[in-house]
Amino acid sequence: MAKFDAAAETAGSHAAGSTLSSPTSAKFSALLIGSIGVVYGDIGTSPLYAFREAVVAAKTGGLEAREAILGVLSLITWALILVVTLKYVLLMLRADNNGEGGTFALMALGQKAAKRSAPLLAVLGIAGASFFYGDAVITPAISVLSAIEGLKLVSPQFDGWIIPLSLLIILGIFTVQSRGTASVARFFGPITAVWFVAMAMGGIIHIADDHAILSALSPHHGVVLVASNGLLGLTILGLVFLAVTGAEALYADLGHFGRRPIQYAWLCFVFPALLLNYFGQGALVLTDPDAIENPFYRLYPEWALIPIVLLATVATIIASQAVITGAFSLTQQAVQLGLLPRLSVRHTSESMAGQIYLPQVNWMLFAGVVFVVGLFKTSSNLAAAYGVAVTADMIITSVMGFFVLWRAWGWSVWTTSLVIVPLLLIEQAFFTANILKVLEGGWLPLLMATILFVVMWTWIRGYKILSQKIRREDTDLAWLARKLEAKPPIRVPGTAVFLSADTDLAPTCLMHNLKHNRVLHERNIILSIKTRNIPRVARHERVDIDRSDPLFTKVIAHYGFMETPNVPKIFETCRRKDLNVEVSNASFFLSRRSLRLASNSELPRWQQRLFLALARFAEDATIYFRIPMDRAVEVGTQVAV
């Protein structure tokens, strides 16, 4: 039997960072440097493996070296231009939800504008989030492995140490999450900027090896490579996509830094550095075919190998940190939107709202990363699994973006189609190319996404059924007030706060208090916490107070999906509206429901059991809403689901 807290309709979220709009010139440089570390850490580690994997596949398939190198470079260049620059930097960064981006921000924006399509957008949002978690597992594994593999060039004796060292670093990354990263996060941007400079310098040195490499700027080589090589061309295209993994972070981190710093960082710094490195690798392999073993590290002289390996390792740690933080943020938003049960959230910084730690999520991600490293063992083996999750996420973003451009921006269907459909076709080609590698590892993100989708969908269905049962059993508050006025109960001093999903219904905890204790406090407050489809709610809109009933004061607290509900702070806001509640002296009544299997449930038996397990996994409402433990009274009932 599982226990479920019916304290509120949904449970809080977290702000991944303050919404930043129109940054001043004084802050612009800091925001730009910060975005380089957080936003571009993932895509900045792609040169470690993307070019190598695509060229190796082309040569293995029998293509001539020059044709393979120029074709792969052409595809990488235009993937960066069309997918990253055109779609994300120039288009999606403008599709903000009150300054915020990301899967759930886009979903909420689309649902608000296209109400008839809200169910479809909800399914797309859940699917997109599910694929993101696959990315969050694979990114640390492939990034750290690819960085440490550079040690084999220093000495072949390091070969047996690659996996142990990688696992040690991964353990360190996940262990420090509980302490927060606020103290070191300010160094992420500068370190990653040094990494991009080092990549650019390595490329510049070798572009002169063969100036013919510059002809790869033409899309002709890439088109010919794919069009004339059938299945092999699609395989190469799927590996080329590794060069743009991490692009989705551009949109997800919009609220952290603002649109302009992210755009300037890409156009003026990150994009040129990536191109220079990729073209340097291409020129090097044209002149020295043996360098394809690890073209990235071969760009540098032997004396620089160890410093570059160390810098690459730090860069991959930063990239991993960014995706882990993103998983924490996404989970918080999912909880607030009612897609997952409440999970334990610890704030690791008093000054930075985005510094949070979710222990359950952290260690599940760690277990997933360790499993992936142990299963695939090398970055080359992992390459097949990486693209599926990211391409699926990008396609979902494009589809949801269609509704936003059409309904929220007011574009015509034809204009919207003219912009979105070509992007969808490109991403569909990438997805098709990656799905061909299902048996080689592409099954992994598909399996993870399926499991997570089922978990979220089960929670939504189960919670809806539970809410309907509770509503049928609850008493109308206005009717109860009339009954109590006709036959007043004994009144006791003090303030009672009853948490409820609906202020028009009498909470179960209130009815049990009247039934068993036969008393009513002098002042009674019905508190409900609601989530809006916006990232944050303005302070003056936080609380609505209804004093129309002489017995019960109704308080509705509004939160965005990137905010954390906090009961003591709610009553601080109430004080500004002349409702003074001393939290340390009030009594808080919560309904706790023990769930059991129903014989005639709408859910199949396996889904019933899963829902009960998720409810058992939920964080206690008293802790989650920051209610003083010594002031909380929980009233339990049983409900069959």
C-alpha cells in the first residue's frame, strides 16, 4: 500500500536561473563568457570524436580518403549552419516563454496559444523530456571517455586505465553535486573559452597543410557523399550529427543568460573555433592518413599532449555538469507541472536559485552512466547510441515550434511551414540515419525514453483518476459553512491552515478534524497551490485572498513551473495584503492518503502497481513545502486506485 499526500494539486519547481532580458553592457561580457561554459560545453567536446567517427565509417565503407574527408567536413559545416545557427540561434531563441526556453517552456507556450492542440503538445513535451534524460546519461559517458582516450597517444600503457580513470572521474562529478557547484561555476566560462581557443589554434596550425580543405565549405561535397552512397551515406550522416549534439542546450539555457549573449558567443567565438578545429583535422588527415586514429589529439605536438588531455578532461567535466544541472532543472519543472511525483530538492546556494541538488535523480543518472561506460567501453562504440536521443528531441522541438510560430506569433500556416518543414526534413534525415544504428547501440536511448515516457504518463493518468475519486468524496465548502453556521461547533483559539487542491471543496483533513475532534479554530484558512503555464509569477500576482466566507478564508498561491512553492514565504506575501499568519504558531493540516489496488480500476494492473510505487517514492509534503514539522498534523485515509 502506498502513501500519497494530497496537500496540493501540484508540487513545486525550481528556477534554473533568473530571467535575464536586455542585459546592460556592464553585464554583457560576463553573461557571454558564462554562456560559453554552460551553453556550449557539450557541443564544444564534439570535435573529440565527431569527425573521426564519420571519416572512419566512410573509409571502412570503401570511399576514397579525399572524397570521405571533404564530404564529411562539408556535412559538418552545413549541419552547424542550418541546425545550430539557423534553427536554434536565429529562430528558437526568439520563441521564449517569458524569457525562458526548453522543452517544457515551449510546451507551455504552445498550449497557451493553441488550446485545441494542448493534449498533443503535452505528449510531445513528455516525449522530448524523456529523450533529454537519455542525452543526460550518454553525454558524461562519451565525453569523459573520449577525453581520457587521448592518454593512449601519450603511452600505450595507459590503454588498460581508460575505463577505470573514466569511472573515477564520473564518480567525482556525481559525488560533488550534493555540495553544489556555485563556488566553481564562475570558472566554467573562462576554462571553456580557453578550450575553444586551444581548439582553434590546433586547427589553424594544420589548415595550411592542405589548402584544398577549404573547398569543403561548399555543400556540394556533402550532398554528393550522401546522395551517391545509399546506406553508407546515411550511416555517415548519422555520425556527422555528433557535431551538433548539445545544440538543444542553446534554447534550454535561454533564461540563464538571455538571447543576445548566447547569440554573440556562438556567432563571434564558438562557431569559428569549431570550424577551424574541424578543418584542421581534415587537412591533417589529408596529408597524414594514419592520423585518423585520433585526429583531434594529433593536431598538437607531443609536448602539448598531456596539457591538452587535461584541458579536454576539464572541458568534458564542465559539459557533463551542464547536462546534469539541466536534468535537475527539467525534473523540477516536471514535478511542478504534475508529470512526476514530488522529489527531494536541496538548494545548495543561497544566492543562486539554479543551484539545486536532487539526490534520487543524481544517483539514478550516475548508475545509468556507469552502466553505459561498462557496456560500450569506448567512445566509438557509444557514438551509435548518442544521435538517436538528440535527433528525436530536436524533431519534437521543431514540431512544437510550429504551433508557437503559427498560433503564438500569428504567422500563416504557409509561412510557418516554409520555415519549419525544411528544418524538419533535415532533422528527419539525421534521425533516419541514426535509427539505422538501433542494433549497434541506438536501442539504448529509445529504451530509456520509452521507460521514462511510461513513468510520466502513468503518473498523469493515475493522479487524474485519484483526483476524480477525491472530488466525488469531498464536501462543498459553501454547504459546510452553512451547516456550521446553523449548528456552530466548539471554537478553539489559534489559526488552522488546511492544504487543499481546490478551495471550493472542504479538505478531507478539515472534515476529519470536525468529525473526530468536534472543534473549529477561531481562524481557518484553506490554502491551495496552483501552477501556471508560465515560468514565473510576478510577486504582486503570487497570492489571491478571498474573505467572503466568515468561517473560511481562501488563499490561492500561484507559481510558475520554474519556481519552488514555499508555505512560509506564501504567508509573508499574505502579510502585505493584511492577512497576518504567524507560521510558528499556526497549525497546518494535511491529508495523507494510503493508496491500494482497486479491483475495477481504469488502469491495467501493472500500471496500478507502478503508480503506487511512484506515490510511495514521493517526498513528504511537509518537507517539500517547507512546513514546520512541529506545526503539521496529517490525517490519513485509504483510497483505491
